[in-house]
Amino acid sequence: MLKVGIIGASGYTGAELARVLSGHPKVEITVITSRKWAGRPLGDCYPGLAHIDLKFVNHVEEDVTGKADLFFTALPHKAAMEAVKSCLDAGKKVVDLSADFRLADVKTYEEHYGPHSCPELLSEAVYGLAEIYGDEIAGARLVANPGCYPTSALLPLYPLIKEGIIDAQGLIIDAKSGVTGAGRDANETTHFCHAHESIKAYKIASHRHTPEIEAQLSLAAGDGVQVVFTPHLIPMGRGMLSTIYATPAPNTTTTVTREAVESVWAKAYADSPFVNVAKGDGLPDSAHVRGTNCCIMAVRVDERNGRLIILSAIDNLAKGASTQAIQNMNIMMGWDQSEGLDLAPLYP
Amino acid sequence: MLKVGIIGASGYTGAELARVLSGHPKVEITVITSRKWAGRPLGDCYPGLAHIDLKFVNHVEEDVTGKADLFFTALPHKAAMEAVKSCLDAGKKVVDLSADFRLADVKTYEEHYGPHSCPELLSEAVYGLAEIYGDEIAGARLVANPGCYPTSALLPLYPLIKEGIIDAQGLIIDAKSGVTGAGRDANETTHFCHAHESIKAYKIASHRHTPEIEAQLSLAAGDGVQVVFTPHLIPMGRGMLSTIYATPAPNTTTTVTREAVESVWAKAYADSPFVNVAKGDGLPDSAHVRGTNCCIMAVRVDERNGRLIILSAIDNLAKGASTQAIQNMNIMMGWDQSEGLDLAPLYP
Amino acid sequence: MLKVGIIGASGYTGAELARVLSGHPKVEITVITSRKWAGRPLGDCYPGLAHIDLKFVNHVEEDVTGKADLFFTALPHKAAMEAVKSCLDAGKKVVDLSADFRLADVKTYEEHYGPHSCPELLSEAVYGLAEIYGDEIAGARLVANPGCYPTSALLPLYPLIKEGIIDAQGLIIDAKSGVTGAGRDANETTHFCHAHESIKAYKIASHRHTPEIEAQLSLAAGDGVQVVFTPHLIPMGRGMLSTIYATPAPNTTTTVTREAVESVWAKAYADSPFVNVAKGDGLPDSAHVRGTNCCIMAVRVDERNGRLIILSAIDNLAKGASTQAIQNMNIMMGWDQSEGLDLAPLYP
Amino acid sequence: MLKVGIIGASGYTGAELARVLSGHPKVEITVITSRKWAGRPLGDCYPGLAHIDLKFVNHVEEDVTGKADLFFTALPHKAAMEAVKSCLDAGKKVVDLSADFRLADVKTYEEHYGPHSCPELLSEAVYGLAEIYGDEIAGARLVANPGCYPTSALLPLYPLIKEGIIDAQGLIIDAKSGVTGAGRDANETTHFCHAHESIKAYKIASHRHTPEIEAQLSLAAGDGVQVVFTPHLIPMGRGMLSTIYATPAPNTTTTVTREAVESVWAKAYADSPFVNVAKGDGLPDSAHVRGTNCCIMAVRVDERNGRLIILSAIDNLAKGASTQAIQNMNIMMGWDQSEGLDLAPLYP
């Protein structure tokens, strides 16, 4: 059994890691940390996880790097980079769920997040979009787990741009997230009485996931890509849908068809058990991936003007965070990437 | 007191008409109809409206046109056109909430809805977007009340296109609606257990509100306009948010600023108490217009590429249907358009 | 126009007062207060109320008692008593929405809430259950507006106990409240992600509304009454249902029938437009009173053992707080108690 | 691998069986049936279960009893009894999720459900409350899986009555269920727009789970027991909370304490991994058992009058139906009762 630690286990992504890891056949959770909950059992923080018999440790006051062989760091950015460095220095593998190692370019990072204390690790970190970077992840000691919005946008877009079937420029990503995406912090936005009958956009043209999406699409395009990205908050717990507007590649002489797009996806994800294309008239619905590592995608064409409407549904806490992190661990360990992730969605 | 009738009062828009009309100081509801509920009191169908002491009449079996001076027809398309004609033939005014008279071009109508039995009325019908067509509505005997999606899209877009500040072409309208938009019909989509934790797009590039939006924007542009329109269903009762992606008009030499857009709106809606622009950092939130005739709009610019992101929130059942219909009645009757519509939103 | 002030207008009950008072034909809101929001317009705190052009004043730093003729105090207990005293000392009328003047017995108050700084006002304060104490309210300068749970429990129970038809002892009140009942404070309990799929009881056998219910039922019974009261939080915004288990009065020789109970209610509430009994097979549903001052009641008898199951639905923020406060104001001013309260529920 | 079949797999309990069985290490689902969906793949009915590669068979037209060794029958009552008999006649084991074999007394059954076509099986059927009837279940060929409400009420009550610590008479069970309890049928009650902001009681003093609860409590008491049972529908998907009001046993000389109750539970459920008592100040919350086979219980005492308030939370679809059925299968097969049921709740 691999010993794994969760640094920052009191937040939603930490809890989701604990939920799924507790059913993983090849790992044992040996340490969980939280500054706020230090000394108290996990079950005090998450009563449904009381069967995991562990107490929170304060990783800032106590060195926990000896207690496991692989760590998930589920801390806010900035706090994460210090914890990640400690684990690596102790010779451990790390899957970091923060934004701290997702951007290879330190300038871009610092523009959006402020100073980086260990920029030397940026080039080493592998971007943990498991379906795209599997080979690199396999040999990594540090994997930067993607953000939820980037995961939902990149899975459909990356291969289409790589193959040159759609225009890498002019993409519009209109994304909708459940409230878990706003985290465990209790505030006016996450208050039930406000949130339960509300839809609004936020951080328009300024969300920090934008440079992350652009960095990856630029790699796919081999050229600098800029997108328009608008996140929204909607009244549900888990779930994310990205509706993406694209145009055929400039050099395309004919309309890009649904079949052409699905064909690219089929090839790109032939070995990926978690990425599926909705069949027939079906369209991606967040309800059908709840609690799973799956992504459902679809494309439709506005026949009148050739515009492509691409849809992608994930569970923001699962494939958008914690189960993708576990998938990355599986790959880093040389295991089947599905190990412990055979999760049927909770429905209804 | 003006005697008003509601033909098709058992659906959600009929109930919303009854709710608001029952507090209107200048009208008296004198007849309500429903084939299904004929003979039963309104309170059986909507217990919260039991204070309105009326029984449903079957308007197909019984001529009700003599019972009121102005009728709201809240029937499905096709059924509506017959009822509208009867009322007009009886010399009554009509606000029709169906799609039957919204498209001036009979070919476009028939392409999307099937045969029209009284096309001669299409040219007479006034499109009831009250803030735009107030003068025409004032003299109309037949007002075609706009669809909910068109209302939310046209209020921000119409003046911007009319003024030539944004490009009339290439618009993308990504709209999100609460489940009331799907109507009172109980089916898998509207079942609580499915809908409460689900987001999905539907009728992509094929929703019937598309030609309605395009017809109006073409009038504003003085040229044929085509949009990409994607509706989504989200887990709330009432509320609609349209997120619209636009580019500056082709001949614009500089970036279009937030101030420029807001200035056009300020001028266009100077006399409109129901259209407001979110101030400062505020963004439209459906929670703040629930149960009211208001529309809140905002615009943001992606500074890097000049793309405009325009937002517009309404209550789909109110400004998107029933209260706009009452606003139209007010204008048709020569009353203050706000009569009976001083509704503060139910919040939280 | 009567000038009214809302002291503590930034909470949910304050906002609900503002919403309904802004449509009241005989009053003008002239001052609103909040320590936290002092200096900022109401629309910053509640965007949907931006049409009420007022800025918050800090009533602790500034004497506002001269700015209105009647005050609603919507402050937490303890803070309320000071504000109430100031208003009364300035010769103004007060409807207090806190718990500070609901218990005539200072010992009972202090046992549950701590020291009372103006116990001399307790005997003067009239308990504002409008349907029961209308005469006393008419002449009062201080009305103690009932709690939400007590309102929902007392409206069905008071007349039944007064008439001696049910046993005043052994009552069990199982009450369910929407999350607005937990107030505007953002915490783990009110966080959407927890609350939206959760039901739990809280403060079992220890909720402070228990002595309030018991004090009133004791008055009805002419004897000390003790109840078992269990509040629950359920995933909705507004609404409250009390399910009450009662037995026939001890001296009753026959079973108490539904008809007998409804007959007592019909007599007690003959002049009360806001208290209704569900007809036929109908049962009280919070959805049908949302945003209104109404209470819907019903009773069923378990024929096998004579146990009475009594149900009562209100909107906790409206009849359970703010609209009942306005009803009390109407009575204090000698107006029709329904003035400004002809509110049809927002449904669906 | 044991071959199992699900007869009636298109409903919610059928889907929940499929979800959990698909992760069970010792079984293989070999046949699923539905009259409505016959011929179509499971993924058409439940897209999230598309990984289970099976097509629905019409079990009325086709004999499926040869296709598995153990069957779950998840049909409406009446339809179930025929299917059960066929499976038994073919020599297969059955866990029946309907009400058809839960009542040993045919008269009681027929009074509430109508004629029974195979009453001879009633005495053989074992009531599948796994924690109570484990020994009997181990040897059974037909297990009658308990109803959701009975499960939530009997788990806390059965041992307390058996031990004589509480009065078996006068019990009041006030139960609250999520909307999945109303099944997959789309109607006005289950429509999102009604249900999402609604609480109401239903089938007061007449719900068919009442005789089921009473039959079991009578066995525990060794005497006829009558309860008052009131079910409610609340706006969530899964989850059930029963709030039970009890009094100490008549011969008890002192108050029954929380400790005394918890001591009885500790003894009764010493070997039961799925029944837990909330610790400290914790109270049962449906959110913490979602998707699991667990029951969380608690008791509080109203010190003033000795009344016991007992709480019990389950997931109505899981422990209240499908996972309990799987637990019963495990016991029938001689496996560890937890096999395949190590499910952490989906939270948040």
C-alpha cells in the first residue's frame, strides 16, 4: 500500500480526495493536515468521513513529509508552493491541486498571483491534464493538477487545435459552475439564501484560469492563443458545463462537421476511459458525471454560419480537481489510471 | 376598471398574469379560461390565488369574448392564433403571449411553427418590446408579447446595434433559464430529482427564439442579422441571464468602452423605469429581479482583444412574459406604463 | 403619509420590511439604519431595493428617533431593547421584531436571553399576534412582534386551547423552516453546499421560542402549559411548516373531529383575512404563502386513536416576521389591517 | 461471481442497485428488465450508467429467471409478487424491494394494498431489516426489503422497545423525505418548479408504511403497537430524517437518559458497521449519509417532562432501499454484510 498524505484536507477538494482515496485499493491515507482543525479528527470536520480514523496535523508547525510517500497538496496558492517544496526536498512525489505550478512562465504566474518563491520548480512541474500529458506525468515527481475550468475547456479543445481543425483564435468559453467551485468559505455569495435562486457571471475577462487555458492552447497551436472566458455561478452543488464557441480553422475550405470533430476526439481519447462523447441527440449534463472522473463532450454546428458549439460537462470537484489528482497519482505510480476511480455517478 | 380576461390561465404565465393583475389598481379580472380546469375555481389550480374568486371557463366550447375588454392570450402557439382572432373580431384588444404574432414574415413563422391560419394579422401585430416599440404599442389592438430569451437579448442589443456601436453580425448569445421556462408540463426534464443538480444546453442552433431575435436585430441594423443562440436550463425556478459576446462595429477605429456602451443605454432607456444598468463592480444577478418587470444589464470589455461581454438578467416569467404583457396593456390603454408594476423583488 | 423608520435594515427581516413598506399606500420610509452599512445606499446592500433612495444611518452614533413617527426595530435581542427604549422615550410608536419584549415575565426572559435593561416596559408591551391581540395592539405604543415558530404554532393552537377542545398539555410541535430563518449570517450551516441537500433538527428541547409559545398557550389555557418543540432546517429559502400533535381535551367524551376543529377556527378567524383553512383534500404547503402575510392551516384525525395532526404553513420572513409587523402597524394606526398587504404569493 | 438480475431496473431504486452493484466485487449484473425501456441499453435510461453494457429485457414477455442466480425485484407492489413467485419457482433467491412481502399478515396486506396472489409466501418471506433479522436473512430465499420510512423508524426504535426502555405505545413519527422518495413519475408534486421551494405533509394517518412499522414494533413489544406517522416531502433529492417522540416505559421509575438509550443502541448494534450514533453535540444530518448504507441516530431528552426526541437519518434510496437490499444479498450469500458497501457519502 502506498502511503499518501493530504496537505490541506479540510477544504472541499481535500474532502473529495479523502472520500475517493478511502476506497482506493492500492493506497493508505497516513496523514491529513489543516491549520484550523489541527488536533481534531477528520470526522469532526466531515462527519461522513468519520470512518477514516485520522486526526488533522498542523503541517506548518510539524514536519509531516516523513509520514507518506506521495502527497496531495490542496492548499490555496502561495501556501501550496512552500508545502510542495518541502515534500520534494524530502524526496516525495507531489500532486499539487493549487495554481502554483500550472503556469510554466514565471512572469505570467507573478502577473496573476504575485511573487513565486520557487520558480526553479516551474519547468519541472508537469501539467496534470492526464489525457494529454500521460507520458510526462508517468515520470514526474511534481504534477500540477489543472484547474476545474481549464479541465473542462481543454479536454474538448486541445486535440481540435492540435489537429488544426478549428481556429485557435477567437474562442469564447462560457462556463457555468456549481457553488462548490467557490470553496468552503462562507460568505454572501455562497449563502444558501442568495445562491439557491441566482445566476450571475463573475470575474469577467479577469479570471485567473484564463492564462492557464491560454498557455495550454498555445502549446497545442504552436502559437500564442487568446480566449474570452466568462465563468458563472449557478445554483447547484457540484458540476460544471463549458459552452465553447469556435470557428473552423482559417484554411478550412469546407464546413467542419460534427462527424469531423467527433472523429478527432475519438482518436485523441481512444485510450481514455474517462472522456466520452454524448451519443445521438444526447447533450452533456452535469447530472450524469456527479462524483466521477468523467468528462462528457458534444459538438453541434450552426449550419447557417459554420459556427461550432462545443459542450463539456465535468464534476468540478472530481475530474475538475480531486479525482483527476488521483488519476495523476495512478499514472505517476505506473498503475492503471483507472485504479480506484471506477465511480458510477450518484444519480438522481 | 378595465375588464380583462386571461385565455389560458392555468399555465405559469397565466398564473403570473393573475398574480400581478390582482394587484393592479385599474383592472378587474373578469374571466379566466382553461380547457383542462374548466368549471373549477382558480384556487384549485393555484391555491395561492384562491383570493381571486373566479372559475375557469372552457373558451373553446364557450364564447368568452364578451366578458372582458382586453384579453391576454397565454396559450401554446397555434391554439393562440384562433383565440386572438376571435377576440379581435369581437372588437377587443389583445396582448398575445404566444409566438404566433411575433414574426412579421409568415414564411419565417411557418418554417419554424407550421401553418398560420390568420397571416393577415401579422402585419398589424406590434412586437411588444415595450421599451423599444412604445409608440406603436400605444395605438395597437394586437400586441405580440416577446419571448423570454428575446427580451433578455434585445434590450441590451437593440440600441447598441441601432446606434452602430457594435457589429450586428457574429453575435453569440449564451442564455441560461430557470426551470419555469420549461413550463408546467411534468416530464423528465422538469422532474425535481433530475433538474435540481443539472445544467445542460438544449435546442442548440435550433431554438425557435432565434428567428425572433434575428428579426428584431435586423430591423435595428437595417440589414439581415444572424446570431448564434444557445439556451441552457439551470436549477432554479425563475430567472434568466443572457451572456452576449459582441465585437465593436467594423468601422470603429478605437475600442468600444464600457462607458460608450452605457452611454447608449442611458440615452435609449432614459424614460424606461424598468431597464437598469448595474453600477460599479455590480453584475446582473437574476436574484435581484425575481418577480419584477426589471432588466439589469452590464457590459465588460476584454481589454486585450476588444471583445464586449454583455450581460442581461430578467425574470423569465415576469419581464420575460407576464409583467411585460401588463406593461404593454398599460401602454395600449394610455396609462402610465408602470401602473400596477411597482414590484420589489422577492429577496432572499 | 406616516413616516416610518427601520432600525436594523440590513438583515433579512429589515429587507423584507423595506420590500413591503415600499408598496404600502399610507407610509413613507424615511430612515433606515445599520452599523455595518452606515453611509451606503440601501441598493448596495440589497440591489433589488435600489429604487428606495435611502442611505443607512448608524443609529448607535446618531439619534434617528426624530426622523420618523413609527419605528420597526429589526435588531438582534439585547441591541433591540436599547433602540426600542430610545424610540419610546422620544414619543414614537414601535414594532419590535426581536425577542426582547415578547415575554412578559422578566425571569423567563433573563433565563433564556440574559439581563434585561428595561424590564419596566415588559408589562406594557403587547404581544403582536395580530389575529389574537388586535384590540390590545390598537392602543399600544410598543408591540412585540412574535417569533416565526410561535406564529406558526399559536395561530392554530391558541383558539383550540382557548375553547377547550384540545388538551393544552402534551403538545408536540415539529417545525421545519427554510434557511432564511437562520438569518443573513454566512456560516457552515447556511453555506449552499451544505444546506442544499440537508435536513437536520437543531436546538432540540432548548430553542428560545419554546418559552414564547408556552407563555401564550398558558394564557389561552389559563394554566401553565409545557410543549415539546423541535425545529428543523430544510433546503429552501422561505417557508415554514409546523406539524403539531395534539390529543382531545381530557374531559371530551367523544373524538374531536376535523369539523369540530375547523369550526373553532372559522369562528376565531371569521374577521381575519390572513388565516385560511385548506379545503377538501388540500394540505398546507409553504409554496402557496411565499411572500405573503397568510397562514394556511389544516387538521387531520388519526381515527384509530383520536390523535389530532395539525398543520400550519407560513412564510417565516413575512407572516413570521415582517408582514406581521406591518399588520401590527396598520392596527396601531387604526387602519385596515390589510393595508399594503394584498400580496399574492410568488408562485411558482 | 454471482449472477444477479434487476427486475424493474428503470426506476430510481433500480438505478441505485445498478450503480452500487456495478462496483461490487463478488457479483455480475447479467440481466435488467423494464417493460417501458425493453430493447434499449441502460445508458439510454441512465446516461451515467452507460458503462454497464446491458439492454433492458421485457420480463413480462420473456422469461428471465434463467439469466441470474439471485434477483432484485424493484417493481411496484402487485407487479412484484408475480415476478417474485416466478423467480422462486425457478429456484432463485430474491430480494424484493416492493411492499408485497413485508407484511406477514395477509389481511393487513390486503386492507392496504388489495388482493395478494401468493399469500402462501408471506410466512416464508423474511423481513430484511438487516441489523435486526440477520440470522433469518442468512437462510432465506425470499427477503422482503423494508420501506424507507420503516427503516429509518425501526432502526432506532426496535431495540429500545425490545429492551423495554421506552413505551411502545403513543409513539409519534414525524418523517421528512427528499423527492426521490416520490419516485421517477413526473407529476405536479415532483415538478421542480413546485417542489424546490415547498414543504408539505402528505397521506397523514393513512400512509401504507404505517402498518409495516407497527407490525415490526409489535413483534419487538410482544404486543400490538400503534403509531402516529406523518410523512413530509422536502426540497432535496435524497435523504430522510425521522423525528420520533417517545416516552419512557410505563414502569420506569426514573427518567430515561440519553446515556441509557445510547447504551441500548451500542449493545444492539455492536456488530453493525452501518448504524452509528452521532457523538457529542452532533445531530443526524441527511447530508452525511448521502449515497451510503449508513444510518445516523441520536436522542435528546426534554428534561422538563422526560419526553425523548429520537432522530434518525438515512439515504432513502440507499439504506432505505437499494443498498440495504445489497446488504441483504450479502447476508443471504454468507458474505461479509459490508461487501461492496464501503461507500463514503458524496459531500458536499
